Amino acid sequence: MFFRMIKGAFTRQWKKMMMIALTVALGSSLATAMINVMMDVGDKVNQELKTYGANITVVPKSSSVVNSLYEIEGADTQAYLLESELGNIKTIFWAFNIVDFAPFIDTKAELGGEQIRLVGTWFDHHLELPTGETLNTGVQNLRTWWDITEGEWLSERTWDKDTDPVMVGEALAKRMSLHSGDTVTLSTLSGNKDFVVAGIYSSGDEADDEMFAPMDTVQLLSDKDGYLSSIEVSALTTPDNELAIKAAKDPGSLTISQYETWYCTAYCSSICYQIQEVITDSVASPVRQVADSEGAILEKTHLLMLLITILSLVGSALGITNLVTASVMERSNEIGLLKAIGATNGAISALVLSEIMLTGIVGAAVGYFAGFGFAQIIGQTVFGSSIEMKLFVIPIVAVLVIAVVLVGSLPAIRMLLSLRPAEVLHGR
Amino acid sequence: MVVALLAISVGAAILSGLVTIYYDVPRQMGAQFRNYGANMILVSSGTDTEFDLDAVQDAVSLISGDELVGVTPYRYETVKIHDQPVVAAGTDMNGARTTSPYWHIEGEWPAEGQALVGKTEAEHLGLKVGSTFNVTYSGEGDEEVTDDFGTDMTVSGILETGGSEEDYIYISLDELEEIAGDGSLDIAEVSVSAVKESLNDYADRINNADLGVSARLVKRVTSSESSVLTKLQALVLIVTIVVLVLTMICVATTMTAVVTERRREIGLRKALGASDGSIIGEFMGEGVMLGIIGGILGAVLGFVFAQFISMNVFSSSISFRPLLLPVTVIVSVAVTGLACLSPVRSAIDVDPALVLKGE
Amino acid sequence: MSLLQLKNISKIYGELKALDDVSLEVENGEWLAIMGPSGSGKSTLMNIIGCMDKPSVGEVILDGRDIAKESDKGLTEIRREKIGLIFQQFHLVNYLTAVENVMVAQYYHSLPDEKEALEALERVGLADRAKHLPSQLSGGEQQRVCIARALINHPEIVLADEPTGNLDEANENIVIDIFKQLHNEGTTLIVVTHDPEVGEVAQRMIVLDHGKIKTDRVNPDFGK
């Protein structure tokens, strides 16, 4: 009979129930969308902040020390990193968080009587990792702020092998009146070499006076085959906290459990530490300008989204509570009758609560999927990528909806129970 | 009634709160982005005018005061410390704090007679916080050394940035002048809290003002900032729209429920001879009143909420937008009006006799 | 011993004495009509007899139990077990069919039994309308569903509040006929009404005025 009554209420009063379900659905879709977006906004904004370039630089341990101490300009005493170890960066614990990286080596060259810096690097290097993964990485991703004013980005993979390409800074190109497609002859330590200008870029910094060429070309020119002078790494990191700061100073000062927490969290310092572990004689340090700002911006964005989420949750909770209260109160006549014909308080509460809960569950389920849609709309329009749906949002939303519906209906039910059937039935 | 009013004010509060935040995000977040440091640099334009502090002041005065976060002049000279050549930068330490908030300093910012030493340089020279060193200036080329005995300075802090700053030592401009004599500035960093377009505008204005100073934007910072900021604002916008639409529907359903509950009253009025028009008019009037009261209440509440968020997230206050009050009120009136219309109409179609009999 | 005994009961709302020292005994199988103008205390008396309210002063003994001493829960139980209620406004659950409305009473009493419920509807001549919703039934039919519901649990007392108040003459007669039939079967009937025609057919009639019993007489023409 109980179920017949509930069935009756649903099949024959579906409009009323629909309205409650709709409100619950709206509320829960909002909650689902906002919680999902909030959970993902960190990662998304983090990705966006990658446009600022690398947040970690790796240099050989004692390059400049040796260089300056003995004031030797000769390259032989300078320390270098090994190119063969580069792939190791993608094998560390936080490998998944390493978005891009590029090695650098530079050499001096002469052009038109002027000493210039020729930098060798990867542009869009195709890398096959020992893990079987493949990856395209290089300065194309690490110098997003470069404007290509002439020609196009140098591509290692599509460049015709017969000539050697080079990219030239805008200021330098202007001084030397170089244009894309021109051939330039650079005189270096190991003789003259012809390059074809693939593109001219404007960077707004000292790179405007430099030239960039593929790694292996510059290594050959400077007789440093297989060696690198620095690596720039762009990694997704977690904003530093006290533990990270303490660890950055000296990982040895941590207790074992602190160490594990630190090592297994994507702090900038722990990623640096892990890179040092896989690259021989290297020092990896955070680029403060980028790493610190990222932390601050991420934190603010997170907090902002959290508060907006709370705001919208409170709003939808109030909306649901309102309607549930109104709809329960509306039924005072029916409840009065049921009491008059002998229904106990328990039986009435069970009936009303089951109906409301059932409506709530239907609404919440519909709302969850609608919220999924909303989250995707937000993800696609704002970040151009989908928002990852976290499974744990389901129980959160379910608990929230149940709590809100319960809280919304309890005062009304209490009021109904205190009704005297005589009062209701005589229409007072 | 209370239920309806509550629903409307909550809806209006969310509307005004989120819109306020939406408009304030670029300003507030922009301030956060100043963590990235200077986004404009001033250099000598190569004319005869000397590039000095006055020229920098003149150039900076073209930038609106509340958008200017900080300005720091730099003069680089090669000096010798323990007979090693070192690049010394003379600067204004207070300026450096604002334009380079990302500098990590182990120790203290320098006072008089003190210097900030880059981490790499400190390692070469074996300097620690508190060490004393002697600076001499060898002059450019073959010039005579201006001060035979040099100047003694203490290290107040070691600078760590992960960038080229680690290769320099930083002292105040006055002290660099004492050591190396008069000289012009090399560069001035300016940090401006503004979007890319107005930055370009400022740069053009400075370049056209013929101050002997040319302004250049730090592309890495400006272009990245505008791309990230656009995304963030779009995020808040979309979220605002989604929340608004859902809230409005919530308000509308609540209003519908409230009006539907009053069918009996509508039936009674009809039975008493009220015309359909007058009933609609009365109910709509009530709806509009509710919309106005709820709207005003909500606008105020929303501002309080936005203020709360701003204080908590950005620790700075938000300015009240007077225009938002009428907009909130109009939107809530429109929503309540629309929400009342259809249930009132359907209630009017009902036979009054049936309604009064308690159907 | 009488089925229902009211001993010097009063019901006081603030200043107003809705019932003022009323005493009344109802025998098993009796058909009593309670009449009186509006405000005479009819409804208050009915609420007390129907175990929906308690007197301020006095004792109400129904089948040996004192209602005035019962808790709300106890009252609910007595209502369920001993009383069948018929309302002027029928008060059917509008999303349940006729037979389901009858079954609701069974459900709260013991176990719903559709067959029994259908038989109850048949008794009031509504077997063919069993699957209809209240909104599809006429006023008279709704009232008969209400009666079927009141009877389904074989109550000691059937209490009707203005049962014909919302009905036309034809339906009124149908309802009176059902009452007669119930009386003949030995059911105790208490009908609150201000319709003299309904009052006249009862076995005994009391008239309330200002909270006191003004007249209490046995109908001499009863059964003729």
C-alpha cells in the first residue's frame, strides 16, 4: 500500500513532483558543475600559466664556479650536462607533470664583424622515451611569447636536410638586414658555416640579438657533440607550502614521513630534486619569477572558485529548501486526513520523506548529468579542453542533496505533525 | 510570501555578487600577476638627453597613479671584488621590492653600506650573509682607478631567483655613484597593473613624449598575462552565466509554486466578480513589488558577499557599482513577473466553483 | 455499560466556552443526530467524540477507556481502531483511486486488502467506479467513497460531520439510505448536522446551543 501511495503520488501528481525534481536537478547540476570545475581549475590554470615559459632550469653543477675562479675562457674546463640523459627527465616520479623541456648550448659566432651568440636548442624535437612513450618538445612550446615576424617557426622535423636552418632575433635581423630565406655565413671556432634563415622572431628581451639553430648543428660547430649547457623545464607544480620551503633548503632535514609527503607531492622543489637525481652533476633550481607567481595565481584562482562554488551551493540549497518547504506545507489537508483515519506520526513522516527523497534522488541524478554537461561547456569555452569528471563528486553531491532536501523538509514535516487533524479538516 | 521574497533576494544577491566579482577579477587578478615583475622597461632612446632619475620620473608620470605598481632604475657597472670582476647593479631597493616580488632573499634587504649578492656570485666569492668585502672600481678601459682603497661593504642577504640576477650584486644607486662616479642609468623596470592595450598605449605615449626615454614592453610577461587573464575572466563569466540561469529558474519555480498555492484565493476573487484583468494586474503588481524589494535586498547582500570574497581572496576591497542596483532590481522584477504570469493565467482559467470546493 | 460516556465535559478556548458541562451517553447500536446552529459547539463535540481533541474538563469514556487521559499516540490508535469518520468535504486523497482511498484506511489499521475494499465500495454502490480518481467522481460518489472508507475497518462508532452538506437531494437520500442500512446492521452512528431532514431520520436527536445540550429527545417516528 505504501508503494501504491507513493506510486499514486508520482504518477498522478507528476507535475508537482516534476517541479520539485526540477529544482533539485537545477541545484545539483549547479553543485556538480561547480565542484568539478573547482577541482579542475587548478590544473587548467596551471596549463595556461605554462605560457610564461619554463619554471625550472637545470645547469651543470659547477660550470660557472670553475669558469670564473680560474678566469679561463677556454671551453675545456667548463662543465656540461650529457645529452644522453635528457630522456631521463620524463622518467622521474612526477614525469607526468613535466609538460615541456628543451636543452640549450650556446657558442660565439661572428657575423658581419659582430660577435653574436648562437644558441642551439630543440624546436619541436621528437623524442622517443625509454618507456616507449613519444613526445614532441622544444622552444616552440617554451617561448610562446615570441612573435614570428617573418617566415615561420623552424621545424626540425620538416626541414629539408641539405641546408642548416637558423632563426634570427628581430633586432639582429634589422641590423644585418636579414630576411627569411636568406643565407648567412657565420664564422665560428670551427670555421665558416652557411645557414638559411627560417624565420625572424621578436621576443622583447635579449634573445632579439641572438640566433637559434638546431641542437646538433651547434654542438658540431662548438665541438661539443653530446653535451648541453642548460635545460629549461616547464612543469605543473603545486604551490609551495612550509614543508616545501623547508625541503628546498635541505631535504635532509625532513623526517622520513615528511620526506615521503614532499617527494610524492608535485612541489617545484621536489621536482627539482628528482631531476637532479637523474641528471648527473646537475643543479635544478626553480625560476622564481615564474614559479612563485604561478603559486600565487593558482592559490587565488582556487580560493576564488571555492568561494563562488560555496555561494552557488548556498543559493541552490536555499532554492531547494524553499520549494520543498512550500510543497510539504501545501499538503496539510491530506496529512490531516491521514492522521484522522489513524496514521501515526511515523507513518506520515515515512510517506512524506520517501516521496521527497525519491523526487530528490531523481532530480539529483538528472542534475548530475546536466551538471556534467555544464562543466564541459565551461571547460570547452574557457580552456578549450574538457573538464575531468571526478568520481568523488557523486557522493559529495548526493550527500549535499540529501542533506538539503532533509533540512528543507524536516521543519515542514514537524509542523505538519503538530497539526491537529480537527483543525485541518474543518478548514480552519 | 516570505518564501518568495527569500528566493528573490538570494537570486538577486547571487546576480549582483557575481557580476561585481566578474568586473573586479581583472583588476584583482591583475595585481596578482604583478608577481611576475616588470612588464615595461625604459631605456635611453639614444638622444642627447641624459637618461637619469628625472627622465624616468617624467616618463612614469605619464602612467596613471593607481595603475603604477612600482618603478626601479638600474645602473650596471663592472667592479672588482677581491680582484674578481663582478657586475654591480645600483638600484632603488624599495623599487626592486615592488617590481621584483619574486626575489628570494636569504637574510635581509640591504641598508646603507650593505649589499645584496646574487647566489652564484656569492658562491664564487665565498661570501655569506654578514661577510664583509671590498669593492673597487677599475673604470672603463684604461682609466685610472678612482678609489685606491675601495669601499667596504657587508652582505645583508643572498639573492636567489633562478635567473641571471644571481650573477650580480645589488647596492643602492648612491653607493654605486660613490664607487664608480657619475654615470647614467642603463635601464628602468616598470610594473604596471593594466591590460595589454593600455600598456601599449602608455608605451606609445612615453615614446612620443620626447623625454629621451624609450619604453618597451616585456613581451614574455605582457602577452602571457593577457592570455591567462582573458581565460580567467571568461571562466568567471561563464560560471556567472550558468549560476545566474540556474538561480533564475530556481526563483521562477519558487514563484510558480507560491502563486499556484493561491489558486483558491484567485477562485474566490473571481467568484466575487473580479475581472481576469484585474486579478492578473493585482498578482503582477504583487510580483513586481516582491521583485523590487527582493532586488534591493539582494543587491545589498550581493555586494556584501562580493566584498567578503574580495577580502578573503585578494585582501582588498571592492568598489560599489551604483549601476548594478537598478540592473539587479530590473532583472529580479522581470524574472518574478515572468514567473508569476503563467501560473496566474492558468489559475484564472479554472472554474471558481471547483477551486472553492477545495479541489 | 454504554459504549460512549461523556461526563461533565467542557472545552474552553480562552474566554470562550465551546462546550459547557455537557454529559451524554450513547448506547451500542444507537443512531444519534447532533444538531444546533453554527457556533453551538457541534464541531467541538464531534472532535472530542472522534478522538481528535480532548476536553478541557471532564471524562470521555469510549469502550471503557478515558480519552482525556490518552496521549496523542493513544488517541491515534483509538481513532484507528474504533472510529470511522465521514466528512462534509469528503477529504479523499486526490492522487489515489477510489479503491486505494479505501485501502489507505486498511493500511493504517492493519493490512490493505483490495478485495475487501472493493466489497466495501460495492456496498455503497460504487463497484464500477473503483478505479476512478476523486476528480472523476461526482460529489455524491466521493461521499460514498468516504463512507466506504469509514466502514472498512468495522469501527465501533461511525461519526459523520455534515455528511450531506455538499450534496444535492438525490445524493442526500442515497447517503441517508446507507445510514439506515448501517443502523439495521447494528452500527453505532453519530451524525452531526444542521439539516433537519437528516436529523429527523435519526433514532435520537440532541440539540446544542451555546455549548449546552438544549434538547435531547428520542424520535417517536423512528423506524416507521
